Amino acid sequence: MNLTVVGTGYVGLVTGACFAEMGNTVYCVDVDGEKIARLKQGIIPIYEPGLERIVQSNFKEGRLRFTTSLAEAMADSNVYFIAVGTPPGEDGSADLRYVLGVADEIGRHLGDYAVVVNKSTVPVGTADKVRQAIEDQLAQRGVAHPFDVVSNPEFLKEGAAVDDFMRPDRIIIGSDSERAGEVMRLLYADFSRNHDKIMVMGVRDAEMTKYTANAMLATKISFMNEIANLCDKLGVDVEKVRLGIGSDSRIGYSFIYPGCGYGGSCFPKDVSALIHMAEQNQLFPLVLQSVHQRNMFQKLLMGEKITTRFGQDLSGKTFALWGLAFKPGTDDLREAPSIVLMHQLIGCGAKVQAYDPIAMDAARRELPRAWFENGSLTLAEHQYDALKGADALALVTEWKPFRHPDFGAMKRLMKSPIIFDGRNQYDPTRMETEGFEYFGIGRGKKLAGPGPACG
Ligand code: UDX
């Protein structure tokens, strides 16, 4: 099939490259001419394992094409994916200006029958708005070409996006038209070979499925984080509790790892958008609001543990920070807990020496310039360099190279052997034997005094 994917961000680029890998001809369209020029040279704008290879090979084979012209792409294809951003507006609602802008342009160029697919995460009812925008353009042109709008949400995880696309758990197709449903079934048949993973449902059902999946996962995390904070107070090890409850198949082991809060481009944004949708419909989304608030507090927790241990004035102190990305396997800093922690530490006068295996360039680009200029933040070449002269280490992202470090070498490098572990990577008893003062999340260790207010 010949396809067009509008937007070359995470979702668009992975979608385009994976469909091309299956033999389709795919036009990837973006308004950013520089990005398109770099993609043509095989330079991909994000770190995503496996993506570079399939982008480069499919481009070479001519199956993957890059252009800034939607009209050119549309002239040679009849399925148009909208995969542009839906950033949160000031009130938490999803900003649809880019999605509807693409819909307008599709309406200006639409010829033969086409299926317009919403891949972006969009509020329930957006497909109707997209349909209306296209119809308005057709009316202005005085033509009446047939088309259908389909919702096909993605469930890609950053760091595993190519694999998730190639071997999905499920493929959700929201379509109110049999014709469009058939086109989508055909397109996705190759990704659904072992057993039928395709679920066709109403357009609004599909739109809601996406938000509900992300909000459910965020709820599991926030719930566990709250339990972990209670465990600290009660002298209970949340890791034992996690294993104890995960063994119940109704609960399961996944997404119940407590930590210093969830980040990324999806969970915070989607929970906020769902809250907004509920409020607009005169509901009080008490659970969702709590999920969101717990996460905001959870991101403050490590910083508060540190100031409880060291005092509010951190001037003259240096903290090593392991992990900047919001999770391992990506260089994405969006909504990362590391950023909140750095604001707290630097705000209290401390210096930070940070290291991340992949996100160093992103950090140089995106973190406040002033931190680098006034020496508050230094990026270390190596994970051990970050420890030199540090009063404590804060582990924020659970990258694999942090799992089994040389604790002896760490102790020699650090000024004092203290670890604040935001991802429960180490065993508290072992850390004690190794001679470290160790603070995990919910490992049953009470801090002196009233403890962190945000717990
Ligand atoms: C998420 C969804 O998983 C994916 O299906 C959707 O398409 C996009 O949003 P992603 O943002 O890439 O994917 O990250 P994910 O792996 O889900 O992790 C999100 C955050 O939750 C990370 O900050 C992670 O550290 C945190 N997390 C995850 C926990 O704190 N505890 C857990 O048990 C699991």
C-alpha cells in the first residue's frame, strides 16, 4: 500500500519506518524542512534502538520517502496518518491546533477515496472535528470526495518503540465505516500473524481506550508510590510487598515499581487531558487528580529526603546524579524527575555532577544554560567521574550500568558514602555491609525529624 504519515516525531517516524519495513511505500511529511533534510541523510532526530537502521535501509530502498509537501505525498497515497503533537494547553486540555491544521490541509488536497487515521493521542470526539475540518475544506472547494476518519492509537514505549510496533499486544482500530475498517485490517494483517490482535471498535471507543490505558498504568505507579511512602514510615520494605502482591495474577508484576515519579511525554499529559475531559463533563475525577498530584509530590521526594538529611542550606555541597532521562533506553528529558531534583538541589545552593549514558547531548541542549554557566551543573564524562568529591549520590534513572557498580571505587571517590536511590536498585542490607548510608523509596528507613512533607 502507499501511505502518508504526517509528523516525524517518535510516533510518526516509528510508524512510517515500520510500515515501510513491511514493504509499503511510505511518505513521511513534516513542516520542518531541516528535519526532513537530515532524515534524507539518514540522521534521525531521536535516540530509539533499531530505528536508525530501518529508516536508513528503507530510505535506500525507496520505500521510505521524506518530504515537506503533504500535497505531493497525498497525490501518491490513500491512507493518511496524522501523527503530530498534541501538547497540553494551559488548562491541561490537549491542544488540537496541529491535528486540525493537518486536517485542513488534507481537505485542501483530497482527491479519491482516502482513509484519514488519527494516530496522535486525542480527546474523545476529535475524529468528528477532523471530519468536520476536512468537510469544510471540501465544501469551500465545491467538491464532495468520499473519505473516512479512523482512530488508531499507538501504544509504543520509548526505548522499545520499534519492537512494540512490530510485535504489538493489540492493534486498536476505531472505525465507524466498514470500508475503512477493511483497509486498516489489511494494512495491519502483517503485524497480527500469530493470533488476531486487531480489535475493531467505534471511533470514540478507540480514542478513550488510549487515554484509559495510560491513565491505568499511571494509577498503578502512583498507588505504589503512595504505599512506598507509607512503608518508609512503618519500617516495611516495599520491595517485599511488591513481590507479595505481584504474585496475585489479578494484580500482576508490571508497573508496580515505586520510584521518584513517572515522567515522559505521555503519562503526565494524558492524565491531565483525561482530568480536563471529566471536568468538562461536570464530573469530579478524584482518582485521576490524586494520581497526578501524587506524581508531582513524588518527584519532590528525593530532594526533600536530601534536605532532611543535609539541611535546607546545601551551599558547599556537591551531589552526584546518575540518570537524567525520564527512563532508561531513551534520551528524552520531558517531565523527567531528574529535572525537578536538580531544581531543588541547585535552588538550595548545591552543585550537581550528573551523568547519563545517552541523554548528555539532550541535557546540554535543554537544561537551563545558567546552570552550566554558573557552575551549578557539570556533566561528567563517566558515571564514576560524577562521584568525585560528592557528598551523596542520587540515582534517578535505572540504567543497566548502574545496577552492579564497583562500590569500593565509589566509596573512594565520594566525600561521604551516602546513596539516595530513586529506583530501588540496591539491597539495603548489602549497602549497609558495603558501608553506605542508603535511602531507597519505601525500603522502611525513617529519616530523622518529621521527614519529607511530600511523602
Ligand atoms: C507510555 C506507555 O507505556 C505507552 O504504551 C504509551 O504509548 C506512551 O506512554 P513511555 O512514556 O515510553 O510509554 O514510558 P513507560 O515505559 O510506560 O514509563 C513511563 C514512566 O513510568 C517512566 O518515567 C517510568 O520510570 C515510570 N514507571 C514505570 C515507574 O515509575 N514504575 C513502573 O513500575 C513503571
